[in-house]
Amino acid sequence: MPTPLQHTQASFTLRGRNPDVLTCIANLSNDEVFTPPELANRMLDTLAEAWAKHHKGANLWANKSVTFLDPCTKSGVFLREITRRLNEGLQKEIPNLQKRVDHILTKQVFGIGITRITSLLARRSVYCSKHAQGPHSIATKFKSDAGNIWFERMEHTWAGNRCKFCGAAQAVFDRAEGLESHAYAFIHTDNIKSRIAELFGKTMQFDVIIGNPPYQLADDGFGTSAAPIYQLFVEQAKKLSPRYLSMVIPSRWFSGGKGLDEFRESMLNDNRLRSIDDYLSAADVFPGVGLKGGVCYFLWERENPGLCRVSTHFKDWQPSQASRKLLENGVDIFIRFNEGLSILKKVVAVESTHTKSLALPEEKRFDALVSSRKPFGLETTFKGKPAKRPGDVIIYQNGGTGYVARNAIPSGQHLIDKWKVFMGYAAPGTGNKDTYPHRIISTPFLGEPETISSETYLCIGPLESKAEAESVLSYLSCRLTRLLILLHKPSQHVTRKVYTFVPKQDWSRKWTDEDLYAKYGITKKEIAFIEKVVRPLDVTESSDDDE
């Protein structure tokens, strides 16, 4: 039987020739997305560069005292790649291969599995055996099968039918012991330092925390309706005060996401967040994963505050990179595009006298014309009558039009007899894929007097004439207008809030992009960026066309 040393040699020397199984495995679920080795190594490269910059050029992987934790390990890819790098970097410090591997695995590399199956998979990836002290393990010094990759089933702590730590619904997760509880150990505690001591048998101070946390609770579906939990992993990791923290998470936190306001405020006001690599399409790093809004990975540095390097990636585009503040004056979100920020500043400079703020004056804000959801108090499922009766008005509804009695309309009475523009609440798209250029919004259309809509549409108005409504329609068709919408749009939903950066215009004329470019001094380079991101929109198109 081969010795542990021979297994060690095989695991490291054959890796370059054999197919990497971690590039082939399917995700267990949409909240347990496996990290491709390529992405894990990009994150580790970013970490190593930051370490060298602040340690006089030192090689992170040649340091035998640095400790690493993946608090949400699934495939074990981060721990495996860290181990591989340390094995190479510590050859001079610890020449004996077996001693070197034992030192790395017992003293430097730690993980917490999120489910039983992922803990076994992670141990297999790191130790070459699901049992850390088994005969096929490359480690020889462990005294337990778990090694340094911990997992035990935990239960939720119910309070008012919800878990007080993660918000999971008791009706969904209070179930048989044989099923996964998804009560993740790292976030189900009031004292994370004590929890770490319980898990690993001693007080630990990790230099680096890195991972890809679960993105949402499994009880609320997937998409914008699902409750995110990745922010809980980030917040807990910060409480451990590592030197460096790096995680890959959905980019939706930049400007939206259910219950993420406090998290967003905390992140954007933290000058220790030193880099964000933002991928507009999640499929570029997670092939086959439907995650609208893209993903990002960040690097947080405890001892090195400063500006943040923001890099935007999309397919074969040249990455856009800038060092800047994460939070601009007068804005409560992260403005995603570096080029978009410079364009927004130009628009605000023309529309406002407040040169130190990116907030438009109240009287200049287009969102004042935009209704809230259910502008007339009618649900998306509401269906009007197929035939018109005296006193009825037309209702634009999901799937077409119908008729409804004026006295049966719960709200929005001031809009019924006015001209307006209707806009789909959910922008059309290509499933869960992010594609560019795209339209940003569904095709708006004119609403004559004596028309209303269900929740399927938002209402822009009231407008005094057909000419004013046509002016608004022309304005919404402009690429610059829709770029300003995109800067505040975290998902496919086009709510009133996404119009925050859009200024009102003179509604006595029709608008073109050429007019807006001239008004705001948009350069040829900026125009090229806009046209790369925003697709032309013909307001005569069907409102349900794909992006």
C-alpha cells in the first residue's frame, strides 16, 4: 500500500496533468454554489499581492505562521489551493515533504463545512481522504477523522417561527434529523470567538478568512424574493478581526437586496474595503449558475485603510479599473460603473448648485413623476372584464387589456383622466442571464385619459397633454436616461427608486441622445461606454420583447 508521503506526491505532481474534478462537479443548489478553481486562484492572487505590498514584497506562501480559515467550505477548493501554494512556498523553510504537508494541514489551514456532504468533499479535496487520519490521508498527525475541517449538524434557534440568527422559517426547516438543517455554525452564534474555540479546541486568531458563503435561505425561492444570508458571514468574519478578509458574494448588495440596507451602509463606510472585482455576469465566473445582477469578490484589509480599487469585468471587455471612494456624497448606494460615476457627476453638475453632492435637488428629480407599485391599488393577478360597460375605463393588465368600473378603482384617482406613460415593473430579459448591451427597462407606452393599470406596470404622470407624454416617452428611449436608471437598478425590477439619478427635462419637446449628450457635455469616450452598455430602444417595439 502506498505510504502517505507517496499519496502527497501524487496529489501535487499529477494535478497539472489530470482533469481537475472541482471544475466538473455540479452545484448542490442555488444557495450552495461551488467555486471554480480559476476564481479561487484569482482571489488568492489578489490576496498575495496585497500581502506583498504591505510586507516589503514578502511571499505570503513562504510564511509558515500565517493561518487561513474558510468558514463556509463546500468543495474545499480554497483550502486545497492554499495548501498547494504553501507546499511550494515552504520548500526551503521545511524541506521534508511529509513534515511540510503535516505542518500546513495541522497548523495553517482550517475550514468549517456547511453541510455533511460538503465537509466530506472538502476533506477529500484537501486531505485526499474523507477521513483526515485514514490510511489514504496525506496528513499523518491528525487525531480525528475531521482534521481541521469541522462539521456537525446544528439546529436553528426559533423565535416567533423564525430563526433568530438567520431568519429561516420554522415551518420549512424544523424537520427530520436525517435532512440538512442548513443551520450554518459560523453564523448561528452570538459569540463567534467562543464558537471558533469550541470548533477547533482552542482560541484562534486567523490571519486570512476567505470563502464563498451560501447566498440565501432556501425557503424563499431564488432571486429577488429570496432572503440573503451572505452578509451574515461577512459580518461574523469581521468580528474575528483577521488581517485579511476576502469573499465572493452577489453584487446586488451594491444598491438593493432584501434587508441589506445596514450591511450596505457598513460596507460602503468602511475604508478597509480595499478592492472589489465586480463581474457583471455571474456566468463569467460560475458557468451555468442563474444569478441575476452579477457577483463580486472583495478584499478587506484590517491594517491598511484607503481608497478602494474597483475593477469591472464582463466577458471579453477590457476591465475597467479605478481607485475611488465607495460612497459618494448624497448617495446611499455603490455606483457600479467607474465610467457611469463620471457621467453622473456631469449630469448633477448641470442640474444642481450643490457641487459637493451627487443628489439631485427634489424639484429636479424624475422619480417624483413615477408611481409606487400598484399605482391604482390593483394586484398583478387582477383581471378586468372582457367587455366594456358604461362608466368603465381601460386597464392594462398582465396579458393584455380589460375593463374596470371607475368606482371600483381603489387608488390613483388623480391619474385616471390624465395623460401618462406606463412602464413594466419587471424589465424583460433573457432568464437569469445578464447580457450587454441591454435595454434596462421594458418598452414604455402612452396611457390615454380613462386608462389605468394593474401592478404589472408603474405609472409615470400625471402629464397635461399628449405632447408632454410623448416627450417623456422620447426621453425614456434615450440611452443616457437608461444608463442613469441602471446606476441605481440592482435587479430586474424597475421601481420608483431606480429613477433617483434621472433629472426632469423640459416636456415641451422631444428628446434624443444627441440633445442630452450636448446638454451634459458627454465625451466621445463616454458615449462609447454608454453604447456598449445600453441597447437602442424603439418605443414602437412590443413591450414584452427580450432584452
